[in-house]
Amino acid sequence: MLKKVALKTAQHDQMIDVTDDVQRFIFENNVREGAVVVYCPHTTAGITINENADPDVKRDMIRRFDEVYPWNHDLDRHMEGNTAAHMKASTVGASQHIIIEDGRLLLGTWQGIYFCEFDGPRNRTYYIKIL
């Protein structure tokens, strides 16, 4: 079972909670046990799991990524000028694996799955694969 999801990001740096979309796909396919992979096929975006209760966590993470990987750096040579986005995406990673137990994502109380945009706004895709 594979689903390709299209989304349009609205900001240069953005974390979009996709947890409900992943859970809905599990329900739609009546999956009770297994695992799911959420995968991003882009080099300037990624997938992470982090807190989904306090919106300040997303803002703080984006701010700290910008501190570690500033958008403008005199030594960057990538002709597109988006080396920082590539660095952020590599740090976050391209995918996450989550256990499915009794038809539900086995996430912690405060955890959510995020599509992380680092070079937007753009039209993006990600994949949900049930194993």
C-alpha cells in the first residue's frame, strides 16, 4: 500500500503536521499491525517526528536551524544558492518509520510527524508506505 501525497508549502521554512494524513491512510486500508514509512523525495525538504502540542517548538526549531545553517554564507558555492536548505534537509532526514499497533500510529503523547520545508514555497510531494 503506497500513497503519494501532494502539498503546497506556503513559507520559506515550514513544518507541516502530516500525522492525521498518515493515520487516515492506515484506517482506510484497515491495517491493524505493521509499520509505516513516511518518505520525502526532495533534497531541500525532509520528514521528522517531534512535539505537536506547542507551536513554539516548530518556531524554535526553524530559528535554530537558521542559526546553525545561515541562508547566506560567503563560502557556499552551490549555484542555486540554497546550500542551507540542503544542510537542513540532511540533518532532518528523508524519512521516518513508525510502528502501527492496533490500527494506530505508535507515537508518544506529544509526538507528530512533520513534513519540513526548507526552500519554499513550493509544490511538494511525500509518500506513505505501509509495511
